[in-house]
Amino acid sequence: MSHSKLIKQLKEKNPQLNQLELKSIINIFSAGLSDALKNGRNIELRELGRWYFKQLKENYNMRNPLNNDYIYKPKRIKVRFRASKKLKKKINE
């Protein structure tokens, strides 16, 4: 879903709010999510899911497929999302 489609849906459900207020609400929400993830905190929203971190191991024996040279990949952290049971049920209906 795009940013503009989300604003349109929110406008239909909340006609008392103007478009500028809806944009600021969405921007504040997304900034809060990104700030929490930058600070290393997990996020859980009931009935939606949770964002968490997964640490990936370092790889010593990776090969570059172009020239067959060995590549070293240091350990890294990825953000993962796990949907809640209620969201999975809604999607699979």
C-alpha cells in the first residue's frame, strides 16, 4: 500500500481530519518505528505483529560468482517481521 492510498483510507474513516494532519500522523508513526529500531529495541503491535532483530553469522568461505574469489562477510544484524495470529487469520480467510 502506498503512502497516498493509506491517507485516502484514513480520510474516509476520519473525515474530520484534513490531509496535512493525516500525513503528519503517518510520518510521526513511521519515525517512531525507525527510531526504536535504530536504538536496538524490538517493536510489538498487538494484532499486527512484531519487528525484531536477527544476528547473522560471519561467513569466511563465500565465493564471488564472477571471478571465484573468496569473500569475507562480517556478522550483521537484520530486521525481521513476524505477523500475529490474528493478522495471519485475516490474510488466509
